[in-house]
Amino acid sequence: MSMKFLAVQLFSLSMIIATAATSLANGIGPCEETRHSFIGFGKATGIVIVDEAGAVEWNMKLPASDGWMLDSGNIIAAIYPCQKFPKGGVAEIERQSKKILWEYQGQQKEISTVQPIGENRYLVTELGPEPRAIVINQQGELLSSTPLDCQKSNAHMQTRMLRILPNGNYIAPHLLDFAVKEYEPITGKVVRVFKTDDRGRDKRDWPFTAIRLDNGNTVIGCTNGNRVIEVTPDGKIMWSVDNADIGEKLISDACGVQRLPNGNTVITSYYAKGDQVKLTEVTPDKKVVWRFNALPSSFHHFQILTTNGKPLASALR
């Protein structure tokens, strides 16, 4: 056996071992590539469900910024201002018929997010002269209202992806304030602030998504800064990823973010158009293991539904 042939064989073996190790680290079998199905929400894209082969299996042309696939199979979405919802709104949609089962019409300028938080209770953000987090029911009744402490000159940029935390508080990313704030409900008292202008405000690290992890850290998508950061409870950045880290220009307006059970992070690129990558999955060591580019427009937010045929637990955050 020649030394050259032996070297080639050893290199091939090392590549096989490395591939298998990466696959196992990401919760899939050796040599099995990552496949996801997901539901996406965007202004131009509307609401789409994409299968693991990357094909659209369902869509509805309602401009949406946020939403969820419910356990019933129905879809709930926060709708941008449009003809049917002049000031934005919330709608639950029956998947098969595409019928709107109930709706809420916005009362100010825009509705940015919605989150189911219990039986017939929904956390919604209303943007405008008096930005607030409200809880409504399917009858459109206002159950509670919490004022949000953010700038009022640009309603569209007041907040996105507001969520309820396990302790009952709300967490809200305020884009032009370069801050993620944790609020007590009703009173609106700010109990914690995470700043995102550590690189200088010219980097436009506007926070769009904030996810509180089980370990107490918070993952934040920083839109025009094209990066995602993870901060400790005292606000220290302990992990981040950007295009320089992954060696490609895949992140373009990092709006929606989801941390998967295997520790990987999926990131939207809202500015991506044409055949550019719209969703990117990176490992904790910043390796790209999945990407999606099949649609002409991207998403503000999304929810991974299955991975390699296995449903993900519905984490409403």
C-alpha cells in the first residue's frame, strides 16, 4: 500500500468521523442531514407552512409579523395594518378552510405580536401614542393593560416579540431604545433592562426578539446589527454570533430567533430576497447546519415545527 493511498484513506476516515460527530451533537443520526418544517410570518410572504423538503404546503396572504401553530392545528397571527385590519389586529385561522374564527381589531396604529397565555387569553402588543401590552380574549374583551416604557415618536419601532415569562412578567425588546425590558404586568414597573448598544448605536443592534432560556439567560436577535447575542441575568454577553463568526454573509436583519432543544439557534434574515438564505441554523460553536432559501421573501418571525420527522414541543415563546 502506497503512502499516498494510505494518506487519502486516513483523510476520508477523519472526515466521516467528523461528520458523524457533528450530526450526533445536533441530535440526529450519523450522516443524516438536518431537515425542518416550520411556519413563517412575514409582510410580503404572508403566513406559510413549509415542509421538511422545503416545499410550501399551506399559505395565506395576510401580512403578519408574529404567530403560532396551535395544538388544534389552527394558526393565530398578529396582522399588519391592511384593508381588513386598518390598525393591525389578531386573527385565529382554521387551517383547512382558511376561515377566520375570531379576530381583534387594533385600537392604535399597529399590532406587533400575539402569544396564547392560557385558555381564551392572549398577550398582544399595541403600538401607537400609548404603547401597551394587553391581554384579550376571543370575544375581543380587554382583560388587562400594561403601559410600555419606550419611545413614542416611531410607533412601528416601539417593540416586537413581546412575551410572557414563567414568573408572569413580560419581556419586551424596544428597538430604538436599544433595550430589552422586563415588566411587571398591570403596573408596568421595569424590573430589569438589557442594553444592546455595546458596540455603539451606529451598529443598529436594535433588539427584535428576546427569549428567556431555562438557565436564566436571554437570547436577543439584533436586527440591523446582523447578530444574535445571549446575555446573563446581569446583562453580560456570554455568547454571540454574526456573519464574521460563520464565515458567510447569511444573516441579514436578524429579526426572529428560536433556540432549539439541542442548543442550536435558528435566525431569520428579513432583508433576504430572491435565492438568498432566509433562515439559518447555527450550533453553539457557530457552525451552520441548516439553511432555507426557497421562497422569494423572508420572515419577521417563525416557529420550527418538526426536525427530521419528529415534532418539537410547542414552546410558546
